Amino acid sequence: MVYRIQNKKVRNILRKNENEKMRKIYELEGMSCGGCLNNVKKALLQHPDVTEVEVQLHSQRVVLTMIKLVDVDELQAQLNNAGHYRIKEIVLK
């Protein structure tokens, strides 16, 4: 199940810079229910460079659409305010 929410503040920016967006997939830890999913979405959308968040509860992953690449430590700082969630970059072997 995938849930998508978009930051209303940046919709106009996205329309102007549609080709400049980037998407990245991260692993999440600590989500167990729909409330957790909503907390993670809301927390990540607080970052000004995150424009869209797709959270996958069962696979414990999140797909972020960003104006520019955001450091994983910044994303973790956003999540620290929302609960005991952890975000990690996916390393391909």
C-alpha cells in the first residue's frame, strides 16, 4: 500500500521546474501502523526541499521527491520530532 501526499507550498515551484525534481528511496524503521505512516509523512514534508512523500508501510520504505538532494541527517532530524523513526539510505551492492 502506498500513500502519497504533496506539500501545497511547493506545487507552483514544481510546475515551473518539473524537470529539476529528483526522487530517492530510503529505508525506514519504527513504523507499525497508519498513525506512524502519517507522522512520518508530515514530518518529512516539513523540510522545505521535500515536495512529495510516498510511504510504504509493509516494506518500510519511503520515496521522497525533492527539489534538491537532502542529506539523510537532515531527514533524520525531521523524523526525530515525530517519534522513534529511523531513516537510512539504501545501499546497492
